[in-house]
Amino acid sequence: MSFRFEIEARDGKARAGRMFTPHGEVETPVFMPVGTVGTVKGVPQDVLEELGVQILLNNTYHLYLRPGVETIRRLGGVQRFMAWDRPILTDSGGFQVFSLSDLRKVTEEGVAFRSHLDGASHFFSPESAIAAQIGLGADIIMAFDECTEHPAEYARTQDSMEMTLRWAARSKKYFAEHRNEVPWFAGGLKSAKNLYRRQNGRAKAVPLQSEGRSKSGEVEHVHPEGQRQALFGIVQGGMFADLRRESAQRTVELDFPGYAIGGLSVGEPRPMTYEMVDAAIRFLPEDKPRYLMGVGTPEEIVHYAAQGVDMMDCVLPTRAARHGLLFTSQGRITIKNARYATDEGPLDPNCGCKVCARYSRAYLRHLYASKELLAQALNTAHNLAYYLDTMRRVRDAICAGQFGDSLSVSKICPGE
Amino acid sequence: MSFRFEIEARDGKARAGRMFTPHGEVETPVFMPVGTVGTVKGVPQDVLEELGVQILLNNTYHLYLRPGVETIRRLGGVQRFMAWDRPILTDSGGFQVFSLSDLRKVTEEGVAFRSHLDGASHFFSPESAIAAQIGLGADIIMAFDECTEHPAEYARTQDSMEMTLRWAARSKKYFAEHRNEVPWFAGGLKSAKNLYRRQNGRAKAVPLQSEGRSKSGEVEHVHPEGQRQALFGIVQGGMFADLRRESAQRTVELDFPGYAIGGLSVGEPRPMTYEMVDAAIRFLPEDKPRYLMGVGTPEEIVHYAAQGVDMMDCVLPTRAARHGLLFTSQGRITIKNARYATDEGPLDPNCGCKVCARYSRAYLRHLYASKELLAQALNTAHNLAYYLDTMRRVRDAICAGQFGDSLSVSKICPGE
């Protein structure tokens, strides 16, 4: 088995589990920081390790455009490319195509779009999106879906959901036929040069070698032959509970090792998000990981864990940090506020992160007001620490059987 | 004694020494990274410690404008403000007033200038520049000088040099009368609140307390009562060897614990810089540290160490890093070059820094091409490692008696 999910404890609808992937284990529920182009903006990989990040998300759309899938494939996959030896998940590119690119045109075949970088024309189909994700070599990859716009009429949402289901089947079929092309088998560029050969005019990795060595020699990770990526399906269905249910049921019929709920947090009111998650999650199998894409605030990630969600990702902690909005156990702090100019206290007296252990609010305020690079790095490290600590407390509470109705969100996440 | 300098070894004109300052020892010759507004752009303080940075330079002009001297004084001085427990040197602000500010007007009294940030009017005199540096509380501070523009006629250069000498005497006098006002005596903000009192309408620190505790409790540093900043004089004299000699001799007559050579690297050809350094340094006392301001390339810092310079600072390694120019044992690398797009080798195979140990040129090239924040942080950390390693090799060679004519610059600094 290349991918396995085990549930270790339950508390109400919440579960504490463990995912086994080719690049290591992940304790769930887990928050996945977003490393869009192969970097969590401003934070070096050793700091991510110290923070206890277990799995990162990379955006296929961005890496496909720059540096390109073939570059990363030749370098041994995205883990080796970014010198990150722990698990990575790539999204399908679907959401970014819809939110970032210009002049997109959606057909049954796929999506024609123009790069937000240079306007060049590109095309993503279920097949090419999966091919890209195989080339990048993340541990968990996502079926290509259409993220239905919000608001959308019922008929339009239903059509979109149906196409996402057909695309999911095509994604699965392509993956089954090409999953051996993952670049981990090659031992870096030098070996890759020998192992790659042109087949039918396309570069293809030949899985002869069962061992990978990092170029620095510091980290050795072995991927026994037969280790495979896991392809997750994605539930769509817009803001209609019956479509969410139908999408969940029919995606499950396609049989994936994990299921995501997509197309939420796209501008709808929060109670509607809660309702849609509830409508879908009850039809997802108990023994497979459930991934809610693109959420949320600290309060929300606690809420969704309580609903039985196992995986979440969001740009909020990192993006907010870069704009000086910091999450603390005492509430949110806008660090540019003049009141912090002579505040020698730590950002969050209840936080054990390196930023709170060393620097004062006065210094962080000065860095932000002075538009210094270090502000972005320190703010981001702290916000990630806050999210990861929150999720660790959630998991500990589930394992201790104390995450039921008796434990309020405000105890796990006191700042909200 | 608050400041002491000991020479441990000599090799030709080069010396290996040790400076003792209130915040610790510094092995010389030393390269001081520039942390303009209280941060080496993009590099956290723990990384600077890991790199072996022994002393930082902060710019008085920048800190005076933002966050302001009184803010830093109330927070216990710039070391505590930036959570850096090792020595710091501040420049006098003279160079920045001349190079950055608008509408400056120089008189015998001082320099009226407008802030480059908001155009507000300010005035630096020898007295106010020293007052600012006492408030910031660096271990080593600099006399207020006029950095003579280049090119300049002989008479103009002589007049400027004479004024710098008068300003040096005024700087020394003000420092002698106010050196007890350094903020180290107060134990952080809470103590400072009690210790500060309004005297004649100006905040003044009262040195009652001999011990300082860091707010995090992690680092304890004690500054016994009587520990004092060291005020260095600055040699000017433009590009005229006889004026450099006269400036050196008459600055030495004023008697400072250390001497800087200023007003060089302002656009003149390099052989002229070498000549001016030589003209001045032979008249500086053997038993005092010599600081050449604002230099240089890796090759140049080796050259100046060979001429008997003990301290140097330069924005080159940090600024070049932010523009993708990297110093390596194999020569300079422009990391954005497409040839590095699939280069899985380390930036510098002979470098032991964390960046070279972990990341590939391909990844660093991708970060730079994608304008990612992490590019700045990693590039800067590497360039600083290269400079600091170069200076360590110089010092080791001096101590081993192998830094004479027998050891060429190219062995110390093979990439140049």
C-alpha cells in the first residue's frame, strides 16, 4: 500500500487519524500551509519543520506555469525540488484557472486559459492536469474539477457538477494508466539523465531504481518500488444541498482513497458553507480522509474538525500575516497599530513559537511599519504556529475524548 | 574599562585582535553586516547568530527617523529592541544625511535636512547626533563627520576636513558629558518607566540599576555599572593623501579608543581608495582598532585586512543578494540566469552554510525568477556566510602566520 488512512480516535463526529504517504505520516486533523509556487512565502523549510508542518499544499497551476512541470520532474519531483522531505499535496489547478487566469473557455474537453503571468495560451484537461500532477510528484493529488462560480442557478450548478463527475472519471482513468511515471524513482538529476528516455516523443520516467538520495546527503528517503501517489476525488454541487449529496454519492461510487469538498469559501455566507459541508460529509465514507478545501479562520478549522473533516488548507494565516494581521490567544492583532510602538511584550504570551519567544510587539510593529522583509517572515511563522497549535490541541482533545459538546470552540481557539 | 582592544597576532601589516565591548567580544578583523533599520533585511536574528555574526551595524539616520530614538531608548536600547544580545555599532548619520536626504544645508553648527521618508525637516549637529547614538545605545558609536563629496577641489576638501575635526571635538565633548545616559542601565520598559524622569523637559535615563534582563528570560546579559559606549573618531580628507595624513594625525590627537577612515568608496577608482587608506592608516596608532567604513568586495576586504584594517562594513553582500548576485568560491553567480534552471547542485559546493547544504541552484533560481520573498532571505544568508567565512579564513591565516606575501588573496577568496 502506498497510501493508507487509519482512524485512531473518535469524539462525536470528529476523528483523529493518521495518513501514511510515500513521504511520511500525517496526523489528522491537519492544517496544510499553502506553498503556492513551491515556497510558503518568506518561510524557509527548516522553520516549517520546526513549526511541525506535516504536509504542504502546492498549486499545480502556478508550478505548471513556472518553473514548469518538466523542470520539476527532471529534478526528481517537487519534494526534492523544494528540499522538503515531508508529504505534499497538489491541487488540480481547477480553482486557479477559474480565479486567476484570463479569457478562460470551458468545454467538455477541458479549459483553455491564458497565463496570468504573460498571457500565453494553455489548456488543462482532466488528463493534462493529472499528467502535470504526476510530473510534480506530490504524495496526494486531486482530480480536475470545475469550481462552480457563486452565485449560480440550479441548472447551471447541476450541469457543472455533472461535468466534474465526468472529469473525475477521466482523471481516475488517466492516473491508473500513468501512475508509474512519478519522478521519485529517479535518484535526482544525474540519475534522471540516465533513466529518462524519449518514448513516443514524450519524456517518461522509468521506475528502475527503488531508492532516492537527497543531493545534500543529509536526508535519505527511500521510496520502495510500488509507492504511489494517491488521487482524491472532489465533491462539487454549488450551494444546493441535494446536489452536494448527489455529488458526494456519485464521487464515492467512482472509488477514490480520499475525498475533498471543493467550491466553498467562494463568497457565500458562512452558515451556507456549514450547511453545504454538512450536506456532503454525511455521504462520504467513514474510513477515508475528508479534505475541505480553502478554509478557514482559526474558529472555522476547529468547527470543521468537529464536523469530521480531516484535512484543511487556507491562505488566510500566511496572507493575513503579510498584511500585518496576526492571530493570537488574546484575539486578532493589527500590528501596524500605533499602540504597539512601545509594547515590549511578546505578540502572544501564550504562544511558544520562536517569534513570540524572542521579539517584542514594538519590534514587529517597527518592521511592519518600515516595510521590512523580516516582518513578512516573522509574522507568517507566528500565524502558522497559531494554526498548527490550534490543530494540535484539537487532535489532543479528540484523542482524550474531550472534544465533544463539552469542549467549546473558545477553549481550543481562545482568541476568536 | 568598558572598551578594550587587544592584538593577538600580527602578520605583516595585518593584525588579529579582539575587541571587548559591553555586549561581548568581537574577533578582528571583522566584517559587520549592515542592519539599517534594526534588521539585516530578510534575515532573522537566530540565523545571524548561526552565521557567526559578531557585531552588526545600524544606521542612526534611519533609526532616528523611524521608530525614533526615544522609542528605542525607552525599550532599553537597540540591542534589546531588535532582540540581539551581541555588540552593535551605529554610524553617526553623517553619510546618510549626505547621500539620502533632500535639501540639506550644511553650516558650522550642523546639517539641516529633510527626511527621505516624509520630507519633514530635521537637524543633526555633532551634539544631537551623539545624543541620538547614546539613546540608541550601541556599543560603538561614531563622531559626527562631513562626508566630503567626490570629486572635490583641494580647498573645499581641506575646509570640510577642518570642520570634521571641529565636529569630532564637539562630538567628544558632548559624549563625555552625557555618556551615563545610555539606556542599558534600565531593565526594560517596566523598569524604564520608573527610572526615566523628566529633567529640563527632556527624558533622561538614570543609571541606578546595574543589571538587564531580556524580556523573554532566555538571554540574561549583565552590564555592570560603569560599562560605557566607545566613541570612535573618523578620518576624512577626500582624495588627497596629505589631507588624509593630516586628518589622521589631528584626529588621533583628540584621542579616541578607535579610529575610522570615512569618505571612501564614494565613486573614486579603486587604486585611489587603496592610496587614501594607506595614507591614513600609517598615522593611526597600532594599539587601537581601525575601521574602514563602507567596503567592500570579498577581494577588497581581504586586501584591507592585509593593510592592517580591523573592522569593515558594507551593504554589498546583502544588497547584491537581494538582486540575485551571489558570491561563491567558484566566482560570482547571477542566479536568475536560465542556465541554473535545472542545476541541482548547491550554490557553492565549498560553502557550509545552511542554504548551500539544503537547496539547489535550480530552486534558488526559481525563487528569484518568481520574485518570492524566500529568495531574498536565502540569498542574503549565503552571501553573509561567504563574507564571514572569508574573514574567518583571513583571521586564521594571520594567527597561523600565513597571511603574509606568501598567501595570495586568491587563496583566501578563491571566487574573486
